[in-house]
Amino acid sequence: MTKINTIGPKGDTFLVHTNDYDIQYDAVNVTVAGSAGDILEDASTKVSATSTEVLGILAEETDGSAGPVRVMTRGNPSSVDHQKLNYNDATEADVQGWLEDAGIVVVNK
């Protein structure tokens, strides 16, 4: 019997380690288009050189109009793969510090 894939990945490709799946995600009404691994300053802005904080990491693709999507807003602790995150033009050290404040540890630098 052929296996049929009816759903796609949930965007957790950037996760390296987590103790309990889904506890670190919040449903956020994101109004900016993005894909899993994009770091958000807030629900309508991706992180950039002018950012002073982060909301979290987008955990699934969105066109910005689909309503609430999963965003990793906290760790438990959780570690994420640096190679799979999108920092745009933001300073990586600052962003990683803000993520670590939320319990999200960036590894594989």
C-alpha cells in the first residue's frame, strides 16, 4: 500500500532539542508574510537592524493574512539551529541574547 502524505511539516525544522513539544508555541495573529525560522520583532515585523526586542520565531509559513499561526515565544528550555534562522540584517548577538532571555538557546553557530 502506498503511503500518502496529506499534511506538510509543522515548521519545527529549526528545533534541535526540546523537552515537551508545543508548550513553547503561542498562536499569534501574524500580519507579515514569512516562513519557518523567520525571527519576528512583533506580530507585524520581522527582526531588523533597528529592532530592540523579539517576539519569537515563526514556526510555520504564512502569507500574513491567514490569522493566528504558531510562533515559538519561549523555551522550556529549547535549542534552535542557528543555520536555519533568518536574522535579516539584525545583529545576531543581540537577537540571540533576546531569544535566550525567553529561554530559547541558539546552537550550531
